[in-house]
Amino acid sequence: MKLLRVGAAGAERPALLDEDGTTLRDLSGLAADVDGELLADPDALARVRQAAAGGELPALDAAGLRIGPPVARIGKVVCIGLNYHDHAAETGAEPPAEPVVFFKAADTVVGPHDVVLVPRRSRKTDWEAELAVVIGRTARYLADDEDPLSYVAGYAVSHDVSEREFQLERGGTWDKGKNCETFNPLGPWLVTADEVPDPQALSLRLWVNGRLRQDGSTADQIFPVADVVRYVSRFMTLYPGDVINTGTPAGVALGQPEPKPFLRAGDVVELEIQGLGRQRQEFKDA
């Protein structure tokens, strides 16, 4: 299933994208929202599947409808840095021995087509197309013989926007360059895990002003999705509705020759992941 949320920011309603790929169906009669509570309830998800298969869900008029983030009330956004061999190489970093973990605040998450704000005094705002993992069951100290993918509700396109000067040149942790407002467009859909049989076989692409900048595959991840979920669960409890951004492939502005083409107001970024949909954002000054 492709689950999403539509409507004005803060007033989104749950919806489902029909199998025809164009018709939106209203889920509000079956679910209050697309959130951790729904994702953790197999019976509720089964009712949604049954209603969709039976043609019981009313159609929504999609004209002019904003698409919001596909998950509501996200508890935390865990991010994995330097998780692609080619991205580590382009930035001159050694591939890490263990996953590099940092956080984005949940309030950085916006819709896939919402405006992204270039922070004040920013000179190095950068793009990062990423596969997002959405947790569906509480994951705590997962053992080696457990299947971490069984704890995944689904996957989505994530844009881990970053300000490199704030991140790398201002001291301390990466957090200052990762948590500016609007810095995590997510969606358009949450694609349930049954529709993504192999998360290590997905292409990712990103364009800036129509120019292809990133063209990678999750096959190049240093730490595959299953390993990431297991690893993170040993340092923190993952709850239904939590999100993990799993890293970005090569092609970011930071890895380009001088003058590096960092983002400015007026730039347009588009990105997509195979089977998970496409995003488009215009950048404006904060």
C-alpha cells in the first residue's frame, strides 16, 4: 500500500493511493491518521487493505490538495552519515567502521513539495537524497538471529537537507547543520514493506534546476538497512512511527569541485527513489 496524508499543514487527513497510481482514497473513516498507532496495529492495516481491495474507500478530489509528510507525530528521526561508499570517497572520508548516528528533530519534517528555507547567513546549504525507513514495531536490543526488516512498516523518500558550514565548521556535533527549519521533506508516500522486497536494490536520483546531481543505488550502502535497524536498536529504543534516514549517495554539493554549487533561494530540487515516488522543492530565504 501507498499511504499518505493530504491537506493543509497541521490539518492533514489520511489517504491511500489507489493501484491505478492516480486516485486518492479517503482513509479517515478507518484511521485517525497515518501514525505509529496505525502502523503498529496489524488488524487496522488489514482492514485498510480489505477496504481498498473491495473498493470501499471513497475517492478524494486531489486537485489542489497539498501532500503532507506521510507519517504523523514522528517521535524521532535517526540519521546515518557517510553510509555510501561513493559518498565517503567524494568527501575524502574513510568508510566508517560503525554507522555514524546523528539526529534531526521531528519538527524539521515537512511535506515532499513544501518550500524549503535557506537559513539566514547560510553559504553552504546542500542536498541529500535518502531512503527513509519507518518503524512499525518496537525494536529494542535486536539479536543477531532476529530479522530487523520485520520491524519495518515501510519506506519513503527523504531529503536530508544540510548546511555544511553549520555542520562542519562551527564546532561541536553535526546537529547545527541538520536541524534548520524545513530541512527534512518526507514523502510523498509511505510504501509498506511488502511492496519493497529488497531495500538494497533501489535507485536514487536528485536534480538541481533540472541538472542530474545524484544517481545512486542503495546497493552501495556500507551498512544495509537491516544492519542499520539492528545497530540503532542497541543504543536506543525504536518505536512505531520513528524514522531512520539511511544516508546519501555521491553527488552532493560538498563533494563537487570549487566553486561548489551550494543551494540558493530560487533553486529547485527534485528527487526520487525507485517505487517510492518523487519530491519537488523550491528554496527560499528564511
